[in-house]
Amino acid sequence: MTGRLWTTRVAALVLLLLLLLLVVVRLPWAGDLGIHAATVERLRHSLLDPGNPLVDADTPSPYYSPWTVLLGCAAKVTGFSVFVVLRLGALVGLGVLVTGVWRYVRVLSARPAAPPLALLCLVLLWGTAQFSWSGFLGLHSLALTVAYPSVFALGLAFHLWAWLARPAGWGVCLGCGVLWAVILLVHQFSGVVASLGALAVVFASRAGWRVWGRLAVGLVLGVGVLWAWPYYDFFALLGAGDGMDAVHRSLYRDLLGRYWLVLVGVVALGARWWRDRRDPLVVFFVLGAVVFLAGGVSGHWSWGRVLPAALIPAQVAVALEVVEAGRRAVRAGWACVLGAALVVGAWGQAGALGYVVERGVLPGVIEEKYREPWAGYHWITPWVGYGDVVMARKFPSRQIPAYGAYTVAPGYPDFFLPDEEARMAAVRAFFAKGVVGSVRREIVREYGVRWVVDRGVGLRGVEGWLRVVARGPGGEVLYAVGW
């Protein structure tokens, strides 16, 4: 029976991984894919001085991380397009995540069924309300963010926890310090999750003062790596949190619908706490929950990005209870409860199937869960060249830089861009109803605009110096700026 259960879990995991691999092939566009593609594109053209990834300005950017620099090098050497490189990066990131979870769970349990079951829980044990955000490992979220640096960073985090759980000599401790810094540089929010998990592992290890001393030196080395990173000032980001709060307000909405299945894992954590007051998963969960709740109480909504620090230990804990809890009858009970929860969770995220098959093939009830990916702006590339400046509203500005062009205002908040507000005001003024032509021409001259993208009705009746060049999906029009 045990062998059949293990085979079933592995088969289910293989199907999920196959689904994600097919997603990588199609690479559905939504969310932040544009900024990551633009970052790799800038690095392909200039590894040493790429400038701002979104607008024509010489500013640093936290998106220039060790991971994106590596992808930029790959793009430069191979000549592959940015989207091919992102697909390759997604494969690597997915591999790092799977192997990281496998290693970390093997530290917690020697049972061979534990790692595949833990992976299933991390991907499926969420809620029934569809939810996607980078740094969150739900199936629907992974389907849209598998090419993001957050997946790679979380994979490295699991490897970090596995190494810390069995600290050895100086080499391991120093290596953990460097790895911790790399995770923070690759994806700052996932770096916070990694830090809380590392604290939990070290606290639960009951290590002696010699190991604590080595880890302290490794921590200092990691801080040195953060300080020495040449592409941006990591420590300057500590003051950027307030500017990100509005974007993250939604992380505190519909918590029950998004995460209610994780309550099974919270019960499992209670059982582990009863057996060991310093259980690493319990400590990890408490740290993550406290920071998340503190963000909600204080109005620092960006702290909501730490929620995976509470979700991950709960999801792993219930997988471990199924394979390790007491008597066989107890384990069977846990298996029944978890099996039902995973089926419900899989149904809640069934819309991800739409990213690998045609929408019309899906049954109606699943098709309703599917979200149409963004169309992209490849249709402007025959005319808009690398480095050209395009005037566009916020939504197009999230995608256009992925093809090499710049926009007047960034489509995403940019802490390092000193004139961000002025650029956003210029865009609003350009597209304002009733604005006089001289105002538009002045904005065009100031920012070196060569092209304008907008819906056809938005600029109806404009002056003769805007000429229609091409028409795209949804009624959008590409205008050339000329006199």
C-alpha cells in the first residue's frame, strides 16, 4: 500500500511539472514579465552600464540582479531573443525550486514520500479563490510567474535552509552567507522570506557557540556582498517600502478565499509544536505570521509579501504529518484529509490548464476560471527600434520596453528614478482631453518621443504631426511623430 501511495504522489507531481514545462513553452504574458524582459534586453546591449530598464535615463535599478545579469550574458553570447532566454531561465528556476524543496524536506524527514507530497502541497494547498503574485507558489501563480526571478530566489532559499539545517565547517557557513545575499539581490521580498526561514532553522538547531560564530561571520560576508553589488544600492531600498504600500493593499483582501485550505497545515503545525516547542517549521510560521499581521495593523501593506513565510511551513508540515504522524491510523486520517484538500485546491486552480491548451477545449466550468493573457506589443516592432521613446499610458508601458523601446513614464514604481512624478504628469497631460497642441509638442520635444501608442478614439482629431503607422489588437494605434 505504501509503495502504491508513493507512486501515486510521484505520478501526480510529474503531471504538475509537465504542466509547468508546457507553460514555459507558451510563456503566457501577464503581470511583471515586461520589466524582466526589458531588464535582460538592456543587459544584452550593455552589461556594464545598462541604465534604467524602462525609460531613457541613466539610473540604477534593483532589477539588475545576479540572476538577470547572468541571463543578460546568456542573451549576449547566444544571440537568442529575450523571450527564449526567459524560457531557459524559467527551466533553470523551476529546477532549482524542485531540487531545493526536495533537499529541504529530506532534512526534515527521511521518508521517500515526503518530498513529492510536500511539492504537491506547496503548489495545490491554497484556496479556491484564484490568486497570482510573484513569490507565491500556487499553481496558477507559478503558471504566470515561472520566468520571474522570484521563482529562482525561492528555490535558492530552500537550498539555503537545507544547508543551514546541517551546518558544518567554515566553508558551508561562509557559503550560506553569500547565498543569502544573492537571494536578497535576486528578489528582495523572497529574500525576506528566506531570512525568516534561516532564522527559524538556526534557532531550532540548538547549535553551539562555535557554529553561531561561524554563521555570524558568514552573515557579515553576506552584508559585504550586498554592499559591493555594483548595479544598485541595496540598502537604499530600505526606505522604499512606503512607496510600495498602495500596490500591495490587495494582499490583505479575501484571505479566507485564497488560503483556507492552508488551515489544514496550521493544524499540522499545532501537532508539531506539541511534540517540539522549537520545531523549525513552527518557528518559521510564527515569524511569518507576526510580520504579516504587523503589516496589516500598521498599514504597511508591502509587508504582505512575507506571507509565504507563513504558508510554506504550514504546507510542508501537513505533508510530513501524512508520512510520519504516530500510528498508521493517524497517518491514514491525515492522508484522507490532505487528499481531499489537494483535490479541492487543484480544482480551484484548474484555470491554469488554459495556458497549455486552447481555451475552447476546456469544459465550461474550467474555462470560467481561465484568465486571458496579455496580447503583447510585438506588432509595433517592425517600426519601433531599440532605444526609441514611445508615449503610452500605464498599461502599454508595462509591456513596450520588453521589445527594446523606452516609454516616457515607467509602467512600474521606480524608487531610483528622481523625475518619476514629472514623467507621469507629462503622460497625463499629453493624453488629457482638450489639451492644446503646443503642450503636446513641448512634451514630445522634452522627452524625445518618436512614437505614440493609444487607442484610436483616444487621439481622434489630433494635429497633423501624428501620423498613423499601424493598428494593433483592441483598437490600438501606433502613431509616428513628425513635423
